[in-house]
Amino acid sequence: MSADFLISVIVPAYNHEKYVEDALRSLMAQSYRHLELIVIDDGSTDSTFDRIRHLKPELEQRFTRVETSTKDHEGSAKTITRCLELARGELAYMLDSDDVAHSDAIGRLKRLMESPQTALAVGDNEFIDAESRSLVLTVGTERRTTMLEYHTAGRPGFSRERDFGSYASLILGNYVPNGWLMRPACIAAVGGYTFGLMLDDWTLLLKLAKKYRIAFAGSVLAKYRLHGGNVTAVHEQKINLDTAIVLLQERPYCLEHGYEREWWLYAREVYSSLNPEHREFFISNFMEGEHPRNAGYSRFTDVTLREKLIAPSCPPC
């Protein structure tokens, strides 16, 4: 890639009137210069789009091309997809409208994207609060200062060098931080984003991991903002159900490619988080979705399946 290689910067924005200016200014401050900017407001009910329009003259001075628009609310997956459709660069850097990118984020990640087999590169995220103050989260008695540390805290054998971006690690749950530099051609090759689920980032990562490499920069390159409007804080039960749905969809692939142990480990954790109605959904759809090459599992009755979902060890694979 040449030094003046065009990279598209995409920002899906929704109800972040307090934070969107910080996000956009962090993109204006990027040390990598040859950038275009695409910002789509997903039908915000606050003044997010007004803030974007107010900044547009400054944005046009910084970026080679600027596209800003608003539309009816459709969710993040469709908004990101629309952004990617408008992008002209062979690579696209995505930043959520409440996060902040370090000034060298795009330049650092670009160096990891030389191989066409690398679909996505990302750095770690530090935590900030609504007022942009640094945060430290705890898992039990352990302090976690970054997103990767936090989401891999329950995985004592996890290795960044060996495991980051692998399907075997991602089927145990999403830990990939924000601030992705993506290759849109790879996104299209795996069918793009999945619509209708809140876990659109996890489902895309699983699809990419089956075919491409996901690279990790090894250092913090963005700030992830925690506030009352974060999706995980507002829609916990919906996220739990969508996690179960994704696991059920991925089960045939896991059985076919030797990831059954990992599947069961996460299935137990997810099952324990579901409410009674969603547990019944999981049980019934597990039985309906048995993979034909593993027909022996049809011997499971509802009772034995429930036992396996609360058992302390993995069933024979």
C-alpha cells in the first residue's frame, strides 16, 4: 500500500449528541492523512445530526471527501452496511459515535493490512466515562484497564498471540475491541452483516474467522466510552437471547470442524443467563437443529439435554 492510499472512515451515529463531536475530532486528528469521511445518523431522536452538520465545514477542510446524512432508525448493522456501500477506499476504519480514536490508530492498523487475507485489524480499548475520565473495571478482585483484558478475564489460557481472532476463541464469546480497520471486499465475501440481531459485530467476526485473518495491534488505539446508553446496559435479556440464537446457528459448523467442546462451554454459560421462556426456546431449537452428520445426538431427550447444559464438564465429543 502506498503512503497516500485512500482509507474510508465510517461513523454510524445514534443518539450521541454529547459525544459525537469528540469522536469526529479524534478522526480529524489522525496522523494518517489520506482519508474520506462517511457519517450516517441512524434516525437519532436527540440533536446528534445537528452536531454533525455544525462540524461539517471543519470536516470538509480535513478530509478529501465528506458524506453526512440521516435516515430512519434501522439499527447499527444496516447503518454500517450503508456506510460501506458509500465508501470508496479499499480499507474502511469504523468508529462508533461515542468512542474516541487515538491519533495514530489508522496509521498503526494500516500496517497490519498488507496481506489480502487479513480482513480486519484492531487495537485494544481503554475505558472512559461519560465525562471522558479514565475508568478501571473489576472482575472479581482483579482490576482490568482495557476491553481485551476485561472480556478475556474468564479465560486463563487465552493468548493474544495464539488465539486473538480465531474461530475457536470467538465462539466462546466476543472480546474484540472497537475501532476496526476493515477490508470491505472481505466483508462482502462472507455475506456482510447479519440483520435482526443485536450481536451484529460478533456474527460478522465469526464469519470472517472462518475464512480470513483478524489481526491485533497489541496496544491501545481507542477509548471505549461507558455510559447509561450503552447497548449492553439497556438490552441485557435481548442480548442473552440473541447469543443463544447465534450459538444455535453456529452449532452445525462447530460439529463439522471440531469446535464442539468450545460450543458446549459457552452454551452452558449462556443457558444459565436465560430466563425460563428463553431456556425453553433454546431446548426446542437445539433438538430441531441437529446436524445430519451427528444424528446420534438425536438420542438426547429434553431431560438429558438440560442435564448436559448444567453439567460441570464437557460431554464426550
